[in-house]
Amino acid sequence: MLRFDEKTRKPVFTDGGYTEGAITDTYVRIGDGMQYMHAVLYEPVDKGAESRIGVVVVHSDDDYSTFPIAPELAKRGYRVLAGQVTNFGSTQDDKMLDILHCVEFLKGYDGIEKVVLMGHSGGATLMSAYQAAAEKGVEIFRGENMLIKLGITEKLIPADAVMLLDSNWGNGSMTVLSIDPAVAEEGTGVNLLPELNIFEPANGFDPAGSHYSEEFLQKFFSAQSKRNNAIIDRALERLEALESGNGTYLEDEPFVVTGAAQFGPCNKIIPQDVSRVAHTKEAHDLLHADGSVTHEIVRSLRKPHFDRSFTPSIHSCVITTVRSYLSGRAVRTNADYFIHEDCITGIEWENTYNCTPGNVRFVNAPILIMGMTGSYEYLAAEKVYENCASADKTLLFMEAASHNFFREETVDDPAAVPGDTARQVFDAAARWMREHM
């Protein structure tokens, strides 16, 4: 069983049953095939009105069975199913079927009347794709404009509401933002081109906080876009070979991209230069750590991250398959691709189902969108909100919170923003479900 260490926020396993905060946790297997999802069902001991609502907490690429929001929502009265997809390396299609099995499980669970999908970070990509296809039908992702067409034939069951907490710009978009245009030769991460290396002082790098010139950024983003689209062309060529029976294997084949993994240290420009995506376009509600709310242009409180290139490391590689890359990692960019002070332009969100801003165009269920101002992904929330079709949509930013909701340690003078950011996020999510469900 588990509890959470107050200082590290990491799970601690114990021998006895975990009932602190009047909740229980039960291991469950989700699915109907040879392989299963592994998950934990968190439930309040005292079943109040909130217990009629079940929440699915699953990420596209990580195990969320012990992610703090699951037990925290259970402490607030909700039933929460948190776990991991069957196979992190599988296609977006397979992962969407995992979400179907989670929705079926909660819909059939005694006492649950409504189901909410909770997507955090890359989990927002998965949850928004699922909900869009469930509401509108899988055909919406089978148009001629799609890089790869959704292959699901099963009927998806829509959830009753969606929560996207610090969504990134979509897993495809995060791949674009991570692609290193300084790679001199595909297949190797060494011998980077100095004129495109963002960690070269001559290009504007400073470990205390980089500032890149407009001239360098134009050159960098143009090269990043060109390499991104060339990688997609290569993947599409291999897909055509597979579908004509000329692949290296029958169903799929390996696909490796150097310097493109979307985990934090591989992200380019935004973590290093805090002048990029530094504030919202419009004024929005900003929740403060003391519980108060103001309405204002929301500014990033993040600090510069990462002082060296991870491209030479094999851990910077995307090691996947052709179909998985195209369905879960690929999105084209065009001549307008650029990271501005208040937005990102030139990403063709609508031509794939791995970008949250594109997926939410088809989501009409009630939706809560939250951005964490200590995180460099926070500004995606405004774009997701702008694109979302729902008439019942709420956008809220959390001041000084990190990507994982707890206070961002790099924020200047934490004493200036007293309070518990994580508690405010959990309370806000619980309050929103009570009011909208």
C-alpha cells in the first residue's frame, strides 16, 4: 500500500492498508485481452454525493497509478481509477482503446453515475483524442488531411466531462519542440552544427538565462521545421512500404529519431529563454496559493532550465515504430512556425490526433483546463481553451505551481506567494466537478 512523503512528494509503500484521509486503494486489472492495464482504484471510505463520479487518470507514456491527484481527489470524495496504458510503445490507437476499457470499467462500477477523464501533460493528448472520437465518431480522424488515419473500429463510449491539467501542446507538438536542428547527420547525436546549437554562447546561450536574437530564432525554427517535416516524410515512406507489403516486418517496423525525445531536458528554446511563451494573450482567472483569484494577463513564473545539450545521449532518441511515431508523435509545421512571447504558431494541429489543441475542436462535454505558471508548458492551456468546442469550458491558471502542481522551487521569493499550490489545484478540480456534474 502507499502514502506520500510530505517533503519529496514521492510514493512510500507500507505493509498495512492505506486509509489516511479516509480512502482505500485497490489494485485492479483493466482490459479483456492477453495483456492488461495495471491500475489502482482509489475510493473514499464514506460514500457521499461525490462518489457517484468516477475519474480516469492515465498518461500516454507514464505510470500514473501513484500520481498524487488520484488519492487527493479520492480524499475529496471521488472515486478515481489511475494507472498506465498497456504498452507505452504502442500506437495512439491502442492507447485510446485502453481508455475505452477504463470508461467501461467505471461505467459498470456500482454507484458510479458519471465518468470524468483527467489528462495531465501528455495525458491530455490521449484523453482529448479519445473524447473527440467518442463524441463525434472515429471518422473525424480519417480525413484526407490526416498524416495517418485512426484505425479504431470499436465504438468508443464518451465520458461525461474532461479535465486537462497543465496539458502540453500535444505529444506531436512536443516532439517538434524537442527536435534538434543542429543534428548534422541522421542517426548520430554527435558533431552538432554550432550555428544551430542553442547551447553555444555565440547564439545567445547563458546558463543564468538565455536570450536568443530574432535572427537566430528565425534560422533555428526554420531548420527545426525543415527537419521535422523531413522526418515525417521518411516515416510516411516507410508506412507506404509496410502497407504495400515491402516493410522490414509485416505489421510495423522500428523507427528511430535522434534528438527528439519529448522529455524535459530535450525541449528546445522554451526552457532556456523565458521571454518565449511568457504571458497569455488575454486576461484570465489566476488562482493564487492563498486561495484568492484575480483576473489578469497571466505571466510565466518559470526559471531557465537545462544548461547542456542532451542530443549526444541515446536517451534523447525517440525509439519507436513507424505507426507509433505517426499516430502519437508526428505533426507537420509550416512557414509560420515560431515561438512568440504569447503563443506558438505554424503547427498544423488539425492534421493529426496527437495534438490537444486540434483534438478539442470536437469536444463538447464540460471541460476544465488549468495551466501551472511555474511550468514552461502552461501557455498551452490558453490555446486549448481557445480551440475547444464546448459551451461549458473553464480556464484557470495556478500561480507558482510546477508542472506537477507542487510549488515550483525555482520561483523567486516563495514567501511572496504563501499557501499550498497543490492543495489549491486539487480543491479547484474537486470544486469544478461538484459544480459542473
